[in-house]
Amino acid sequence: MENFNINYSYDEFVSHFPNHKVHPLIGIVGNFGEQGCELAEAYYKSVEYAGGIPYIIPPTENVDLLAGILDHIDGLVISGGADINPLYLGEEPIAELHGINPERDFMELMLVRLAYDRGIPMLGICRGLQAIVAALGGSLYQDLATCLPGQHILKHTQQAPRHTPTHSVTAEPDSIIAKVLGETFAVNSFHHQGVRDAGPKLRITARAADGVVEAVESNEFKSIVGVQWHPEAFIMKANRVMIPLFQHFTGEADSYRRAREVHSRILTLDSHCDTPMHFHKGIHIARRCPEVCVDLHKMSEGGLDAAVMAAYLPQSSRTEQALRAATAYADTLLEQIRQQVRSSVGVALAQSAKGVYQQKSYGRRAILLGIENGYAIGRDLSNIERYRREGVVYITLCHNGDNDICDSARKSNREHGGLSQFGREVVKEMNRVGMMIDLSHASEETFYQTLELSTQPVVCSHSSCRALCNHPRNLTDDQIRAIAERDGVVQGTFYPGFLVENGEATIDDAVRHLLHLIDVAGIDHVGIGSDFDGDGGVRGLATAADYLNLTRRLLAEGINERMLRKVWGGNFLRVMSRVQYNTLQNLEG
């Protein structure tokens, strides 16, 4: 012992830190027993072996503490344990129900919902699978033998050692389970409850030979897997057969970690949200509202720093009375946006790139104002300067249907052959006052005439690619290149009908359109404009809370952080700054 030098050992140990690899932090829900929080070592051994850093989450009903934990972990394992109290699923207990663990039930159901909202990868094991199903709208059998009378049920509660497989499982060919473990394999089994219905957010991806559900996965392109067996138990006998499942999970957690770190370093902006059109329903952006795709909670969960909220006006009559009413309606919507922002915490209005970046530095979300449909200005050019002074950053020249400014891409009679004479004056006035011209919804004639006339770059705040989906609202490759050549930007959108011509659009299609925009326009001329709450949103990318999921997909496609900084807002704000430069001296900054 006299030769032992603890200082030398410590110095040698910490000398490795500068070059250590960053590992994802994996939260594992602890069980509750006689000594309080406890956990079988197989769980954290399996996570550690697969490259994660295990972090034990003790049972608690402190929601603020749970939310704080989720702000730091990169993946969540819901471990095995006692039965779930059936009262949480609206059922009375049957005689065959085993012991419940009330210290865990509320916590885990809440934890799963919070993690789901944040897009945190989850792995549920045995009871953990059932907790995920219960929390996300599915249902359970309290006891398989009792609830499936007359059906030949396998022995799902084995007496064999925990690391011993006792029955086989068959996985769906397109499942994650099949990818990492194969389509048929053997598992251990320690349960008498099971999944009755996976619910709308999950799909069943593996069953035992008797039909009992053995695995579920996300039905929404999220990183969620639940298994009914105990894959962690095998590692205790040096059997690595289940390690691929843990490696897949820690890989998903690492992807989530990298995306969240990217969002912390860059500014993220969505250039077109139609949330204000729902304000009349009592929607408020400060509350988490399931009826809308964008509120402050979803922005926080998805790592979205800024959004342009548009005052949308459907095209209607063009009488003098109707035009005055349209202007008044736009004024009302814009004021409602301002009032909601002013009455909320952690958010502020912005009308310049400097203002947006400043709010990011303060830790606040930024809301910008837009107008969708130049119908709002009527035939009064002075409204353009008024709106700009009031903070509006862009006006979409038209919507579906011609107006006094121009012809539309849809529901058009081509009455102007592109821009009207008044429309030409509108373009010049928007250039003069520093208002961005938005050509989403414009006809091709309007599009090219505006590009020729405008002295400033233009934007398409929410448009997709006609080469991939032949829709008149989408841009041809020539149009995309034309905007890029004039230093403008095309903001890819997630309206399903603009992504695919037939069938269901998903996040795969949204990514496909963004990558095509980048290929055609170049990385300096592409951005994101969801059209959320204007019917934009697809499976896997349904709300602003899913934006980390989008970043993960783009990173996987080779879009690096430098490129993401441009796509996620840098390009749009560059164009906005150029358009606003040296105009209207009373603007912020």
C-alpha cells in the first residue's frame, strides 16, 4: 500500500477526458420495493454494454421533477415490475389481478406521455411495454388466461432461469424488431398480463405462437419500441443475443441527443403557420392545445425558436364593401396575435432578423407576423406601409383565386395574365417599404412577372416540388432555380396534397421534397414553412413538437449542422434582412 499513489491514479484517469466519446444519457425507471427505489443490474448493464450512460429515475409523482429529468436524458427505458392498476384504464380489477405498484403507475403513465410529446426514444420492457400502451391510448388484458377463455395460451410465466428462452416470437418483416433480432427468435417470459389493443399511436410488430402480443412500435415514425419479454436478463450470463435491441435503442437516443444539441446552437424558424385562423375557437398559444399544431408547448418540445404566424384571408368578393371588410379582418387577426404574445411568458414579437436572434439569446420564442392573401390591402397601397410599420414581414400576393393584385395558381380565371397594373404597383411598394413578397399560391405568370419586376429577392413561404408531386400549387424546377438565381428562398411545406398525388403522405415524403429543393436550388435557398394549422402536417411530422424528428432525419441524410443552420432559418432571415435593409427607420434594430 505504501507505493499506492492516489493522486497519480486520478491524474491518469482524468487525462482521458478531453478525448472521451459522448454517450447518450439513458433514463431507466427504477422499481419500488422494501428499500424504496431498486433496479436489477441487468438493465443498466445492458444499457452500458450498448454504449449508453444509465441514469436511474426514482419513483416520484413530482411532475416538475419528471419534466426536468426529461430535459436532460436522451432515451427512456421503462423497466419491468408489478401489474398496472386497471383503474387507470377505466376498468375494475378482476380476481386474477396480481399485485400493483401504485408508486410507479401515475409516474410512468405521465412520464411516457411527456416523453412522447418531446419525441424522446423509449424502450418498454414487460410492464414497461404495457405502461407505454396504456399511456398512449391502448388497452390491456388483466390476465391472459382469464380474458382469453377457450384459447390455447402458452406458458408466459416461466419457472426457468431468467436468462433462459422458453418460447418463440415471430416479428413483422418490416419491423424494427425483425431488423435487429430477426423474424423468428426465442424469448424468456415473465408475465400474465398482456396487450389487448395497441391503440392509434402504436402498431403490433411481434406475437407469440398463441397470438399474444410480444412487441409494439410507433405508428408515427417515432423511436418507440416495447417488448413483452425481458431482453436485459440475457447479458447476466454473457449472452449477447439481445444486445442488438439495446444498441438500436441507444443509437436512436444518440440521434436524439445530436439533434437536440444542434437545435440548441442554431436558430430554427418555421415561415408559415396558420394557427391564428383557429383563435376564434378559444385557442391560446400559451396553452397546450390538442386542436392545433403550433403552440408554445409544442414549439418548446420540438426545439422551434421562431414562427411566422399568418393572418389568413380566404379569397372572397371584391366589392368595395367586401374589400374594407377584408382589411378589417386582417387587422383583427394581427391584433389577436399581438395580444396572445403579449399575454404569454417566454415569447415575444419580432420583425427583423436581429430581433429573432435576440429573442433566442434571451431564451424566448419569437413570433413574426405575416399576411396570407394580398386581398387584405384592398385597393389601397398605403396599407402596405402601414402593415410593415406594424411588424408584418411578408404578404402572400394571393391565395386560391384571383384578386386585384394577380392571378392565382388555383381557382383562377387568368383575368390579369399574371400581375395586374395595380399588382405591379404593389410589388414596387413592397420593395420600397421592405416587405417580403411571398409567391406561394401565385400562378406561373404572376411568379415570373414578379421576379422580373422586383428589385429584391422573393420568397415562397410554403411550397413544394412539382417534379415530385404534380400539383399546380407546387413549383417547377425552373421556378425553384429562378428564385435561387435571384437570391430568394423556397420554404418546403408539409401539406399532404403537395407531397404525394395518391395515398398517404408521411415524413418520408416531406424529407424527399426538402432534399429535392436542396439539390435544385442549392443549400443557400431552401427553408421550412410547414403550413401547420392550415392543414399542413403528416404522420411523423404532425405538429411543431415533431421538429426534432425532422432534424434527426435530415442529419441521417447527410445534412450537417452548417447546412441545417441555413435551412432552419438562416436563409429566410438573410433574405428578410436584405429586403428590409435601409427601409422604414422606425423598425427595431
